[in-house]
Amino acid sequence: MAKLKCFSIAGVKLWFWSNDHEPPHFHAKVSGDWEVAVFFLELEEHMLEVKWQKKGMSAQHRKALLRMATAHRMQLLQEWEEIHP
């Protein structure tokens, strides 16, 4: 597991799995509430895939994830490629 380097969101754990599958994505989680895969090269409406949820993602977290993933696409892709040569 590799922590994202290019950005962070308070209260949200963000990481790449080193042995994960294509297409490029990272994982985001609020412990005990939800986990999503964020496909950062996709359009916003297709970017999030819910892995599990107990309470569901807040609108604030959703907006922050989409905004940051969109703003940092190139850095995220570089990090993905470093981990998945």
C-alpha cells in the first residue's frame, strides 16, 4: 500500500494498492463509514466506485475527492506509474 503524495483530505485515508488492476485509480476511505475507488482519468460522473459503505459518503467528501482528483490527474498518473511499472 502506498499513500498518495500529491494531495490529502482531512479525515480521509488515500492510497494505491501496489498490486492493483488497470485502469489507474486510488482508494479513499473514512474508517467505519465508506470506501471508494477513484478512477481519476474518467469523467466526474464515472469517477467513483463504491467498494463498501455503512453510512455513505458526505457531499463534502464527494466534492473534495472529485475536485482534488480532477485537479491532480497528471500527478496521480505519475504516482500510479511509479508503483505499477
